[in-house]
Amino acid sequence: MSITPPVGSPISVASVPNLRDAGGYSAAGGSVVRRGILYRSTDLGAVTDDDAAVLEGLGIATVFDLRTVAEREVRPDRIPAGAKEVPLDVLADRDPSAAPAMMLKLLEDPVLAEQALGGSEASGHLLSSYREFVSMPSAVTAYRALYTDLARGFDAPVLIHCTTGKDRTGWAVAALLLLLGVEEDVVFTEYLLTNEQLLPALQPVFDRFRDAGGNPDILLPLLGVRREYLEAALTEMQASFGGVENYFTRGLGLGVGDVDALRERLLSRD
């Protein structure tokens, strides 16, 4: 007899950390977010043969890649056999010098990292990024396409990812769960699971940084997630649109029919 794992449990795929099902959460009106439909993770650039079989076992039919063009070129996905890939560059309008590629330079250079991250700059950078997820034109375009595809007959199950699966992906999943009627505190709990499921896999990064003479603690704001990051996006959403429903309709331009379809497809009332 199969046992359903607890909601939010990590799926053990060593080359794809931070992989989990975003379903199983209680939502409005006694409904539940369907399991086995919506997954989230890091990129698929290092998938091994054994792990590829595990991913294929999930039945993933569509992979939404929220990374920049440069990120995809450096580390192209190995998508599950038979799946289609949909690239959606959330940060296309971002200054390239502030793009995720800059993060890689910081991880390799403790002196540069100390200059950039030694104070509150890392947190400030992430707070700004999360506000941009709500309002930056390329983010609006990317998230509109994502949710529209999910509403209009997408091939499921789907996997949403960026590079570390924590920020661009974190907002994508958090906003959707809120729209589906999941309580905000529960959405924060799901979001913060990344600290448990991603950071241990990044221990070699912290170790290399320490070995190069750096203080690994300064990387935590950059490589982990914090409640205030998601709060920044929610505050921006509230100030600009007055709530999650208006964010989807006025901010992203989804029709009422698409919003209804998202709820119909992703919620179970059994």
C-alpha cells in the first residue's frame, strides 16, 4: 500500500534539489490544491541518468523555465523525455550587471562578496527583486504567460523552476497558492521550506567559499529565503493592485475566465 507523503515533503533527487509538489494544501471553501499537478525545483542542468528516470516517473509534461537567456545557455535543462520546455525570462528587463550571473562571481570571490554583501546589500537586492517580480514589464509578461498556459489546457503535470528555485519560482508558486485561497501563513510556510530543502544541497558552495577565505554566513541572505522577501512582493502587490485577485486580472491581464479555470484545474473538492 502506497503512503502519501506529508504536504511539502522534498522529493529525493540529488541532482535537482528543492524539488517538491506544491499541492496538498487546504484552500478556500473546503477545497485542496491538487497533488501531482504542480512541481517546483532548481534548474535541470545537472540531471543524472538515474535522476532523469525519477523525474520521468513523475510524469512531468511541461517545464516552465523562468531563467534568463544567459542562464539557460550556460546550464541548459535536461528535461524529462517527452516533456516540452517553455522559456519565460522573468528578468529580461534587468540590468545584466545585476543579473544572476553576478551572483556566480560573488560566490567565487570572497573579497568581492564581502564588498557587495558584507552589510545589508544582499537583503536589499533581494527585496528590490521581489518588488520587481510584481511590476517589472518582463516579469509581468513572463508570469502572465505562465498562468495563462496553466489556465488554458496546459499539459500536466508541470514543473516550474529558475536557477535555485527560490525567488522567481518562489513568487510564481506563492502568488498562485494565494489566488487558489491558501491561507497566507501557509503560503509563507511553503515558501520557507526552501531553506530546509535547498541550503543543505549548497553546502559545497559554502565550504568552497570558506576555503577561499570568505565568511559563508554572508551568503545566507543570497542563497536562502527570508520572510521579508516575500513580504516585499506582497506589499508591492497590495499597493499597486489591492490584492491577489486584482494582481492576476489588472496586473497580469488575465480574464475572469482564466482565473476561474486556474481554480477549476488546480483545486479538488473531494
